[in-house]
Amino acid sequence: MTLQVLTRPPSGHPALVLNADFRPLSYYPLSLWPWQEVIKAVFLDRVDVVSEYDHVVRSPSFEMRLPSVVSLKQYVAQDRPPAFTRFNLFLRDSFACQYCGSAEDLTFDHLIPRSQGGRTTWENIVTACAPCNLVKGGRTPRQAGMHPRQRPGRPTMHRLQDLGRRFPPHHLHESWLDYLYWDIELEA
């Protein structure tokens, strides 16, 4: 996969937000803040400016180049358990149906159906395309003869971060490149 590396600021002049250890808070979605939030964080002394755009904002008593990369002054621990959300579930399963591999029309499926006492937990839910979910219906994988490609479980935040690196955005600003790590070829 190739990315477009922008030499001009992206629309809206967002800033890449790094943790105090200079790693992005999130890869997917990429941790970006709108410039207004970044200016506020600078004035509240919550971030350090690492890199700037050429664009300047002005008021009657103030002038500042817009930050393109900032780092938090206080480290935010990344080892907390991830929230159980549809997005995090899809990310855990690489945005692919765990029965057929399709990336289209994704839903989630209870391995042990709720009608049979199944609960909505990391261990009992997998990503499924709508057609596979319909075929499996209210049956267990054994009953339906449909088994997920991988055993579901609760991911760590680090695991979700690693998985997020598989889905880089379509464009990046050149000032962000030193802080982002994807195993892809970049195209200028």
C-alpha cells in the first residue's frame, strides 16, 4: 500500500498528538486534534510543540504558527483494557468476517447465541458479514458447521495499536513521518 505524503498542511491543520514518550496515542484512528484544541492545550501547558506548519494564526495581541505535532506533558498509560465497542471488535478481527474473510457489510455475531444463553463479551463475539451471520443464525458454530478463523478474546491496547498499523490513513503530513511506523512503502 502506498500513501500520499503531503508537503502542504492537511485540510483543517490537524496536529498529530504523541504521548509523553513520543509515540502516537492511537494509530487507528490516528491521534489527531483540530488546531483549535491544540492551541488551547498549548496555552494550558498540557503539550509541548514538536513541529509546526508554516501557517500562522493571529489575534490583536497574539501570533502563533500552528503546531503540526505535539507531545503530551503527562504520560497517558496505554495498558488499560480496551472498551468493548463495535469499532474495537472490528479492529481486533482486522475488519474481516471471521467465517469467510469478506470485508463487506460487517456485523457482529454471538458464537453462543443470546437465545442459548450467550453473552456479549470479547470471548463470545466475532466480526461476521451479514450473509454469514444470516446463514449461521441462532446456532452455535458446531451446530452450523461454521467456525471462526481465530479464537476470539479480549485484546490488549497494545494489540489494538499493532493491528491499527495495518490501516494507515490515505495521506500524512511530512512532519508526522518521524513518529509513525508502518510497514509500507511511502510515496511522495
